[in-house]
Amino acid sequence: MSEILNSVNQRTQLVGENRLELLLFKLNSRQRFGINVFKVREVLQCPALTSMPKLNHLVRGIAHIRGQTISVIDMSLATGGKKIEDLKTSFVIIAEYNGSVQGFLVGSVERIVNTNWASIMPPPKGSGRASYLTAVTEIENELIEILDVEKILNDISPVSTDLSAEVAGRLKIDNKQEKIIFIADDSSVARNQVKKALSSLGLDIEMAKNGLDALNRLKEIAAETGDVTDRVGVLVSDIEMPEMDGYTLCAEIRNKPELKNLHVILHTSLSGVFNQAMVQKVGADDFIAKFHPDELASSVQKWFGND
């Protein structure tokens, strides 16, 4: 366990090459789950939790960790299971999503595994927990489930997709109504959040569930028009996606003559200066942290030629 705790913050160098590392954990059963190590700040045995009035029922309490007050979410409850009973033997994964820090209560934490986004697949249709999953993968002949953390967090504290009156009042796209905005994100919640935030621009929006689907669709559009920018004004892409991540998607776009002029905004819950270096490496036009509707809409407008 100590090796896992010591290595969490050191395992980020494979991001950007369509590779990732997953921290494996269990909840209340034999089923294993995974979380991208790049999201994880720390793993520790569950500390004393303080109950607070009017907490969401998925939040087991508040923990005071290294001078910071953190909400601890029971991941078993959040995915429709029974609550984790024995807090003394449980663990908390401290992770950062969308610029905020949360604690995820889990039954046990196991190890870190190295894998490839190409082996991360969308969840099977009709599976019982499909609404809580963003992806699945197979490791050592065992199915690993990757939870849609953005959906869980939105269930607890929904984010606003409304633009401020100031930004909404100055958004305007002239003579570009024939073009579309393309969105790529594996989380259905995130896709809808982006769609709602950008709907005020008055443009048609097309969406894909991962980087590979987005790339294939953009190729189809380019084959019809000769250059994808004749039809698509901008691509807003998540970074963490099954089959092909956003970094690889952007690099593939820049390597293809019929796609290379497409404006790409990387839109992600990943944090840190590391991302800025990766944005430059793959040739993205902008990097927007989730979820700031005003900033996202303003960036999209800029790439349609309106400053």
C-alpha cells in the first residue's frame, strides 16, 4: 500500500501518448473500479468524518486534511449500492475534478496499472450500472469499470450551464450560421453541459462519445467538403476519453491536411501546468478547464472570427 501512496503523484508522464495509468479500487464487492492516476492527489485511510446538517445523502461527512476541508463521497452509494459500513478499514481517494477537490470513500485500494486509451472501451449497452459508467477495460482477464465521476458530482451539486448576462449580451457570430460546433466527450453529462452552454450561439451542434468516433466523423465531413473547416467551425474536446484521448485526437487532426486547419479547444477536468505543455505539444488552439460556461462560449466565439 505504501508503494501506491508514494507513487500516485509521480505517474503522469504517459499522458498525451494515448496512454494512462489507473488506480484500482473496490467498493462493497469483488468488482474492481479504476480512476485515472492523474486526477489523484493522495490516498489515505479514512480519517474521522464530521457530520454536517443538510449534507447530500451521498456525502458521508467532512474531513479536515492538510489544512483543507474536503467533502467525502461514498462511491458505493453514489453508484446505487449499499453504503460502505466500516469506515475504519476503508480508504479515501483525494482527487481533483473541475478545479475542486473531493474525497471518494472506497472499500479498498489495490494497485496502479499501466494501460492504453485504445483498450478503454465505452460501457456495454444494457448493463445494470451503465448510467454510472463512462468506460470499461479488461486487465488480466477481469473487467474494470471506470465511473462517470462528472455525473456523480453533478448529481450532488449540479453546475450551472447558464451564461452571465454580460457574456450572453456580447456573444455574436456573423455570417457563420452554416457551420457547426463539434463536441467530443465520453460523459453524457459533460456533453449536455457543453451543448447547453453553447446553444446561445445559435449554431448547430454535433456530438461524439470519444476521440475515435470524433476523428472518423470529421474525416467523413472532410471527404464531403474537401476541408473540414467548410462545415465545422470549432471542435470542443475532452481529454480523457475511451479508445482515443483528446491529446491524440488533436495530434491526428494536425497531421491530416483536410483536418489540420480546424480550431481545437481542449476542455477538461484535468488540472495543472502539465496540461499547458501538452496543449502546445499537440497543437491545440485553447485549453479551458471544466466547467466555466462564459470562458468556453467566449473561446468558441473567438475561433469563429469574432473577438
